Amino acid sequence: MQLHRVELVRLRLPLVAPFTTSFGTQETRLALLVRVEATAAGPGGQPVDVVGWGECVAGEHPLYSSETVAGASHVLATYLVPMVVAAGDEALSADAVHAVLRPIVGHHMAKAALEMALLDAELRARDQSLARALGATRDRVPSGVSVGLHDTIGDMVDTVGDYLDQGYVRIKLKIKPGHDVELVRAVREAYGDVPLQVDANAAYTLADADHLAELDEFDLLLVEQPLANDDLWQHSLLAPRLATPICLDESIESVADTDAALDMGAASIINVKPGRVGGYLQARAIHDRCRERGVVAWVGGMLETGLGRAANAALAAMDGFTLPGDVSASSRFYREDVTEPFVLEDGHIRVPAGPGLGVEPLPERLEALTVDRRDVHPATA
Ligand code: NPG
């Protein structure tokens, strides 16, 4: 593939309602997109000019992980893009990107965004969908929804009711110390045995083990990331004290982390987020490993625009993702997305079948949402 141009585009998207987790409240999302112009091989090997899009899920602030939009922009412009350009046209394929970028430590979300843009370009030229390229088998995926913390339990119960009315098949409640057991009890009492799980985003310590065990009576699918990101060992000590399965999110950045967590008994379920693990191809590798080991996995979400949402739906359509993912309708977060919106159909999201991501930014939306655009290859001053 020949790479002619790489552009970083920042969008500011207002959320339909503030989204609160144990690490803060968000009212808008600053999204970093990577746009590439390339010439790649067509179905018969002939050169085809294409545009590819990637989405970086780094936060505006380093609260969920250390990555940020500003940091990712810097790393993309200074290291990642020049490295793939220097690797040369011959070596440049989405499959090769992970190895080419290996010298750069961390920065998985920045790497994932560049890989995603190249993958989109490559697959568009080849006229193949991302779902097909990943080996996905389903044409729609069950849709779970993540419910942020609210001021009162009553408000949270009402919001859950709205989502159930819309057809979401699984509810994930954000929890934090002081907003946990009674919240879950209220939701269980209001809605019976709906598939329910909780996400602490690392808000507890091992000293909270007895308190977390009070969640056991609610028959939750899982408790996600109760302890700190780097507390793998402490998670392994917590797990035998809970009947509720532990799922890890923040702690898992690679296949090696997945193996370590499973070997140690720190988790029995894995949340796979392509950005957190360095791209869709690494996400597929973690899916494959979980499948080999007979471990339940599911696809997380990070408030993606329609671009990342399309790719997450394709990933979630793989056989080994046996729990509903955080792949909601676009309307869960955005009144106006940058692509055509994803909609709930009978509690499911349709997996795009068109080439590459199968969706693209709508020009007028893109223009209205754009904060700034910057060419990083060829670099401008
Ligand atoms: O559906 O996209 C979604 C959101 C799901 O709760 C969700 N994401 O901790 O998993 C998480 C959380 C998150 C959102 C994390 C934004 C980081 C940034």
C-alpha cells in the first residue's frame, strides 16, 4: 500500500446527557480521527485509490488510562506515522503495523487508530468488509448499554427503564464506593432478572472485598475492573472471595496480560477494547486466545462515533464474543453522529456489510463537528 496523505482530525461531539463514571463526568467527547489517502491492491491486485478512517479512543484527560487526545496526536505525528512511512510501501499493510510500531512503548490507542485507518483503506480497496476480514460470522450483534452514575438511585432506575423499553438486552451499571449495593438492589427489584452487570472502573481496593461480596446476592453476570489497573495480583486475591465473576478491562492491554490474568485467577471474563489493546488485529488475537481457553469475552465501548462503532460491531460479530458488548445505538450518546447512526433493531445492532468499516463520515456533519485538521504526512510546518 502506498500512503499519500495522513491527516489528524479532531471533532467535538456533545453527548445527549452527561456520562458519569467513578473517574469523572463527561458532557462532550473530543474525538481524534485519522484520515489516510492511499493506493492499495484491488480484488485482482490492481491499484485502487482509497480513503481510510481510524478513530482514536483516548480521552481528553488521562483519567481512564494514561493516554490523551493531545498525547496521541503528538505520538502519531512524531513517531507512528513517520515509522509506517519509513517502513516503505512494500512493508505497509495493516497486518504489519503492529510489528513496525513495536519499538514505541505503550500508546495503544494511538497505534490502534492508525492501524484502523490503514485497515479500512486496505479493505475498501479489496472490497471486503471488516467483519469478513476478521472472520466474524454474525450479521447483527446483541446490544448492551452502559448506564452512568446518577444523582439519585431513583434517577438511575428510571434511566435503566428507558433503556429496557428501547430494547437493550443487557444493562451495565457504573458503580463506585457509596453507590453500589443499594443501587443494584433497586434495579433488580424494579426489573427482575434482566441481564445485569456492574463496572467499577478501578474504584475499590482489596480492603473492600467483604463489601463487594454483598453484590453476590444479585446474580450479576460479572463485576468489571473492581480494583486498580495494575492490581492483577490483588484481583487474584479478590476473586475467590466473590461468587460474582471478575471481568478485567483496564488491566488487559495484550494477549500476555490476558494469559497472566487467567493463569493467576485474577479474572474469568475478559472485556476486549481494540483501542486499549493496540488495535483490531490484537483484539482478534485476544478473542482467539480466550476462545482457545474456553473463556468468556465481550467487546467494550468507549463512546465511539459511528466509525469506531462500525468496527466494534464487526469485531463483536466474532463467535467467541459470547456476552453482549457495549455496542449501543448511536443515540445512546449522540444526537448527531458523524456517520449515519447505528440504530437498535430488536435489541441488536446490524454489522455493516460494505467494504472496510462500511460507513464513512457525512461531509456536512464532519465539517460541523470539526475542531481542527492537521496534515502529518506529508508533514507541514
Ligand atoms: O457504550 O461506548 C459505550 C460506553 C461503555 O461504559 C462504557 N465505557 O469504562 O468501559 C468503560 C467506559 C468508558 C467510556 C471508558 C469512555 C473510557 C472512556
